[in-house]
Amino acid sequence: MQPGQPSVQDVRKSLLVVMGVSGSGKTTIAEGLHKELGWPFQEGDALHPQHNVQKMAAGIPLTDEDRLPWLNQCRAWLDQCAQAGSGAILTCSALKRSYRDVLRASGLDLIFIHLTTDHNTLLKRVTNRSGHYMPASLLPSQINTLEPPEADERALEVDATAPAADIIAKILSTLKAL
């Protein structure tokens, strides 16, 4: 635990979806939460069907129809964690409310952690990362698709330009207060 971070022993096991556009820091923050909380972690990108990966690698934006099998896979993983009572941390862009509705479709009580940052930071991060199939050319498509969580959705909006340790500490403090 980083100095100044809250104790995680009082954090109630929850189903967390770390969301945002590509380059917002989903994996970094989710891995940090996993390290602190010890809850199961799933990189949502690993659940994409091969067809989706090939499309994105070719610079072709996914359609809603492309995303549905992926979202169903993400929900199935969350369902398993809910049944096990283990808590869960999933990275998933969850760009539209309808996508978040698919994730909640089986009655799951999810907490969305929406990572936000400015366009230049996103572009820099996506351009400089290695080992990811999604090219920077798809970033505008994701930004245009994004529908931020609404007031009736359980969501925490977090500025993702802060250092990762600070973001994780803020999330843990908020979860502890729930």
C-alpha cells in the first residue's frame, strides 16, 4: 500500500468496471486496484473475439453488433465473480449506456469507475504504448461514441491525469465510504 492510501480491509467486495476510452489508463488503474484489493481481475480486451481484434488492428471501428458478444463475455465473467462473492475488477471501455446495460443485464450491481482525461494525453498514451492492437487512429471513434455515465448509474468519475497511486487512493477512499 502506498503511504497515505486508505486501508482496504473495510472495502466491501464489489463488482468494479474500470471504463473509459483507449489510453485513459484502465489497465494501469485496474491492476493497481487488483494489487491492493486482491480481487479477481480481468482485462476486458482479452475477451474480445478474434474478429474484433482483427478489425481494430486494421483500424476499423467496431459496431454495436461487433461489441455485443464481447460485452456478453464480460458480463459472464462478472456473473461468475458475483456468484463466488469474490469481488471483481474488469477493464471495459463501456462507452455507451446501452453497453453498460448489457453488463448489468443479469441484475449485477456494478460500480463503474470512469477514467477521464484530455484528448492530447489520450493521444500521447495511445501513440506511445506498445503491444496493443488498437491503433491511435481509432481514438476519435471511441471519443465520439462515449456516453459518460448518467446520474442514475453507479459511477465514479476520476481524472486520469493524476499519478496512478493518487487515482487508486481516491478510488479506494470512495469505495471504503460506500
